[in-house]
Amino acid sequence: MPESIDLAFAGAGWIAAVHGYAVRHVPGLAITKVASRDPARAAEAATRVGAQPCTYDELPAGADGVVICTPPAQHATQALAALAGGAGVLVEKPLCTTLAEADQLVAAAEAGGQIAYAENLVHAPIVRQALEHTAQIGPLDVLELRALQPRPSWGDFLTESWGGGVLFDLGVHPLAIALLMAAPARPVEVRATLEGADDHPVDEYAEVLLRFDSDLTARVIASWRGGTDPIWDAQASSYHGVVRLELLPHLLLERNGVAVPQPGVPEGVPRQLEELGYLPQMEAFAVNLRDGRPPELGAAFGRSVLDVVCAAYASAGDDGDWVALPFEGRRDRTPLALWQADSP
């Protein structure tokens, strides 16, 4: 892999812009192509980053890596096409819309394709510290995580075509952190309560109980009914201590009530790019592309998160009964379809 790495972007929306800002701060990275379902948006976004517009069918368009920022229903098709063209991929979360698609991506990764799962929070320095401190306090007896924010006012998040609502889109963040905080314990079953709204067909409040083989039962709440200031936090405790993490509205990490010092943000870097993990994530993607190394978080981890999500939606549709993990239900259905199939 040459020292200079060319990237193509699939998608020209808000999250693509965030990744584009991250690319600016990684030496040796350049965006050469931008594709969008709207040619005008592709042209506009490409002009902003000094790239050329193209179509989805043309990707990877000679690039070494493709950053996939399109709606989830397009992720698997675009990732597989990029891999077939010889590129590595960074796939936005959620990984895809069905477990059948996830199986295809895992198989492609096992065959040598480089698929990085874009859970930016796992790359955030404060989350890294939280995971280290949580591992040090031993087996957990309490684990609670929340992601509360206003309903999105852009994109297709409130439509059936997205594949799911707040748990599918926002909830994958705290679920991913829960799986990593509880490790090496493995999830064995899940139950969930979902609530919708009168003006759209998807869930906008989710409460999930996730039971592990260590007898820990984690509680995860994802909501689009939050106030104007989002709240993202987590608390883990064991017989030996307590770790508390706050990402929004302010960064805070405490162990046993004592604040853990945070590293500074590199000079000239927008604070949220570093603090929410977008820049470290892009740096890791660049290194892995250059060196041909597998990503820290790949398709298998993305599928493990989707596995919990699908089982949770199935549970909510079945009056909140416990559902075993790994999920043994329909692998060709979206999370939303799994909820709607059994709900009244």
C-alpha cells in the first residue's frame, strides 16, 4: 500500500461531511471521488473536498478505500461492490438492515476483505479509558447506559425504509459500548420495550435488558424524546468499584467518584472530531489500509450489535418476552419488520 491513500465516499450527507472533516486532519489521506443518489449533491460535496463526483456504480473508482455513509439498506451492496473492486471499506453504523446481509459481510471479511465497522465512540479517548477502568474493577454487577436526544429532523430516520427507529439507529451506540464493557461476558438473551408515535411508523423510545452469561443484566435506554441537550452516559459497578462515563452534554469520567484526567485535543483539530472518536477512527482506517491489517472492529462486531438489535425488536413485538442470543429468528427481516410482525 502506498504512503498516499485515496478515499471515495458513498454518500454526501451530514455524516459524510463529518468523516470528510476527519480526513483533512490525517496526513496522506485524500478524497478523490464522491457519489450520491443526487448528482447535484455529489458534485457540490466533491467540489468542497477537491474531489470528482461519480455514481455509486462506479465505486470504488480507483480508490484504496470507500467510506460508506448511505442509508443502511445500501450498506451491504455497496461494501461488497467496493471489496470486489479491490478497496477496503469503512461502513457507517448500523452495519446493514438484515442479519442475512450481515452474514454476507462477515463471510467477505473472513475471505480477506477489509471491512471496518464505524462505531466512532469506541475510538473516542474517553471511552477507551472507560473500558480500561471497567476491566480493572472485575466482573460487573450493574451496567446502565443511556442515549437520549431530540428526534432527528433530517434524513429518512422516521421512515420504514430505514429499517428501524431509535434503537436501530441511535441505540447501536450504547449497545456496542455495553458489549465491550461487559466483555469477556457474552450476551445470552434480551428483552425490550419499544414505543412509537402517531406521526411516524418507527420506534422512538427503547428500553432494553441484556443478560450475559456472567449473570449480569445490563440496561440500555435509547430515546428520541430527549430535551434540547442530548444525554449520553454510562455507569458500571462491581464489588471492587464504580466507573461513570458521561459523553454528552459534557465529557466526564469518574472512578469511585474521582475524576479521571483527560488527554488534550491536538492543536488545530475540532474538539468533537477527537472527543467523539471520528478522527482516531479515520486514523486507524488509514493505517489499516496502508499496512493491510484487519480493523479492530470489523463486520463480525457489527453483526453482533445487529444480532442484539434484531432480537430486541422481536422481543418487543412479542410482549417483551426474553429472546435468546444469538438470534434464531428470520434473518431476512429488518428490525422494524421483526417488531411489526408480532406486535398488535
